[in-house]
Amino acid sequence: MDLALSKVIELRESGFQFLHLRDEDGQLDRIMAFKQRRGFIDSILFWSETEARAGRLPAVRDSTRAAQAVWIYEGPLVEAVDRLLDLPEPGTRNAPTLMKRTASDLAVVTTLPFKLKLPPGAIA
């Protein structure tokens, strides 16, 4: 547990923001951390020390289609944090850029516990 907690602290110290996502009974279900980086959002969603999902998604996307990640990892929390923090900065050599697979649960806007109401053509 100490190593997992130190990795969550490492995310916070790296500038990630956190959302505590609750189930229908108000109980903590999972935690999401996210950070915007040069046109992309790096995010991680975790349920426990052994179950996490991390990814990098474009910050701007077509909201009528499922979010797609350019990089995604599923596994233990410690490994997910390490891999996410080790990703090359977007726009640099070896940074992932090709859409790989659907990752709607990692898209911050679709995970927020409220709806954004925007006028047509507005950008969130």
C-alpha cells in the first residue's frame, strides 16, 4: 500500500488533478487523475492497487464519437503510474500519436459527475 500511495502522491506532484467518482449510493467507486499536456490529456482511473487504466487522449475530439486513446495501459496501479509518467511529452520524438482504441472511461468530460451545457459551436 505504501508504494501505491507514493505513486498517487507522485501524480499529484506532477500536476495531476483528481476526481473522486462515486457510485449511485454515494460510496467512493474509483479515483481519476488527469493532466492536460500539449493538446492531449493524460488520465488514469483506478479502483484499487491491482486495477488501474491509464491513457493519453486528444484534448479536443468529436463528442459524437467514442473517445479514442493514442496510448493505453491496464494493470496494477504502480505500473500504470510509472508507464504514464514515462510517456514522452506530446509532440516529441517517440510520443504516441495514432489512435489505438476506444477509451471513453478515460475521457474527463464523459467521466465528470455533471453535464456541461454549451451553446452550439462552443468549445469546452
